[in-house]
Amino acid sequence: MGDDVRAITAFNPYITKDGRQSFRFVAKNKLPSYYGNADLQHTHESWISNELGKRQYCMKGYEIVSKTPTSEDLIVYEGVCK
């Protein structure tokens, strides 16, 4: 996984009003052809884990609380840190 993943995804960590660490991850609803028959959700969750690790965010783990497809052929994942 290289810089090409950043071209097809967006990651936004933030703190909620009640002080909880959260994040939003947006990815295309289709993987690039070089991923072959890889599972879309599993691949997205791997990318999320990688982003969290690089930023040292959600060090005690996280939970995906929603997964919403958009009309722009994207999937928006909302998550919270444990």
C-alpha cells in the first residue's frame, strides 16, 4: 500500500463535543483492479487501522459505528476510539 491509497481515500480524526476521540474515513465503493477479488470492507478496515496506527490515534482500539454509502459512489465510515 502506497501513496495511491491516499488518492482514493480521506481520513479525518476529530474530537466530539463530549471529548471522545472519533474519526471519519471515506473511500471509493470499488477497489482498484490491482486488488483483484479482495473483500471491500476488509480492505477498507485494514486501511483504517493503518491510518490510525500511523497517527497513533485510538491506541486502545476503535469501533466502527456507521457505514454509509453515498450517491457519489463512496462509503463513509464513522468510528470512535475505545
